[in-house]
Amino acid sequence: MRCPQCQNWMTTYGGKGSPLTPEEAAHRMTLSRHQFGVNRMAISGGECTLNRPWLMQYITELKRLNSDSHARFHVDTNGSLLTPDYIDELVEAGMTDIGIDLKGIEVN
């Protein structure tokens, strides 16, 4: 999206190396959960809903690895790509929370 007010796209695409697979990302998040003793896991930064197949696989795997009743899975998004069926798919995959983060450089 390269929104002019957001620095995250430069951070996301400026790095070296290969992107993580959904399974690798979920595994790392699970390790961090146990290391820091948290229950709420979030995906944020840039716009995570741009890659729907990746996001679905990630949340599905995260839910599989963290199936206890205390685990919470949060998606932080600007909401621009959300449709009722996309939201339903996220919930079916395991999403428990969603945060709509509205930002802009103009009032209109």
C-alpha cells in the first residue's frame, strides 16, 4: 500500500533474506509466547490482510500450536480489505480479536 504516513512498508520490504512461511512465523510466535508468558498474540505492522492465503495459514497454524483456552489471536488492520466472508474466514481460522486502526494524513 505504501501509505505516505506509514514507515512499516520500508521496514517490511527493506530487509534481507527470505520471508518466513506461515508455519515458521507461527512457530516463532509460539516460542515467544512461552518465553514471555503471554496469552495474546498479535499480527501487526504493514497491512497483514494483503496476503490472505498467508494470513489464513498463519492463524490456522498458530491456533494448532496454541490450542489452550487462554490463547488469543489478534489481527491489527486498517480494515480496507475486510469483507464479511474474509472476517468469517479469519474467525474460522482462529482469530479471536480484531483491531481496526484508522490512520490518514487528511481529515476527509
